[in-house]
Amino acid sequence: MDIDLSPFLISFKLAFLTVLILFFIGMALGYFLAFSKSKLKPVFETLLNMPMILPPSVLGFYFLVLFSPDTFINRFFHLSFAFTFEGLLIASVLFNLPFMIQPVYSALKNLPESLSEASYTLGKSKWATFIHVLLPNIKPSVLSGIVMTFAHTVGEFGVVLMIGGNIPGKTRTISIAIYNEMESLNYTKAHLYSGILLVFSFAILLILYLINQKKSRGEIG
């Protein structure tokens, strides 16, 4: 049986780039939410977490509206993101925002204030305090955000289908490939693709739990 590996490569490429971009965005927004005193903070939290409750079809529809040729952005910059990998990446970054931000935000919020205060007392800046004091103490949460974002991106379907379509070698991810095989009644290949994705998901979650378990034992010891 011939196996087309391009859906896996596209999915992993999309997941890797999404995680890379969201790592920096997640650190910045997680820090802002954890320490901001702004009265608009609930509004920001609501907006950033909306992708977790909105149906993917709603997000996909508005992405298509935003990326359509008639919008100001496309007419002014002569850019067209609909049914392209670049558009897929933009949609994936926005759709996965909560999965990276929430673990970082929760971990920073639960750290004792004495850590930051002690660092400031020693003359460290906020940036130095975050990098050398806070970040090392939230490594498990950052790792959780990375793993969950990666895994969620690999398994995306609704937004991927609406924004990227089903272009072989360009926007056809593994979830779309499985859907194609099901529509074609090619259950053997659908089983194969699904099984590979199932093993991958199990492995990545197992690694995450083992690392967190090791971290917990180290803290107790």
C-alpha cells in the first residue's frame, strides 16, 4: 500500500511553526495577564479564550471573510491568504492561542510574590526576573502549553478545512487526509493514518506526563 507522507509533513510543519510563534506570544500575553492591573483585563481574557468555545466553523468563516480578495488588507497589500499554507498558519496561531497562554498565565499567577520581590530587591529588572527567576519555575507549565498546542494543531480539522481547503502537498493535513479516505470508502488507509496519529498522540502525552512526574518528584525530594 502506497502511503502519502505529505499530510504528516504538512501537519508537523504547521504544528512546529505554530508552537514557535505562540511560544513568544504566549510568554508575553501570559505575563501581561498574570501581572496586569488593568480594568480591561477581563475583556482581554475573554477575547483570548474565545477560540476554546467558538465552533471552528465560526472562526473559519470569519477568517475567510478577512482573507477574501475584497478586504482592505488584500486590496492594499495585494496578499491572498485563503487556501494557502500561510493563511493556514495565521488561522492556526489564532485558534491555538488559549492552549499556550493558559498554562503560562496560570503558572505565573500561582507563583509566590516573594520570588519577584526578592529579585527586585537584588536590583534585577523585570525582564531579568522573568527570564532567570520566574521562567525556570514554570517550566512544566510551559512544556504543557507547547505539547498541547502541538498536539491540538496536528489534530485540527474544521478551521484547517475551511481556510486551507484540501490541496495535496500544500494544505492537506493528516486530519483532512483521513477525511478524504473515509469519503472514498478507503477504510484501510483511513485506519492506517488514524492509527499513526493515535500512537503519536499517546506518545506525546505520555512523554509530557513522565516529565511532569519527574519534576514533581524532584520538588518533593
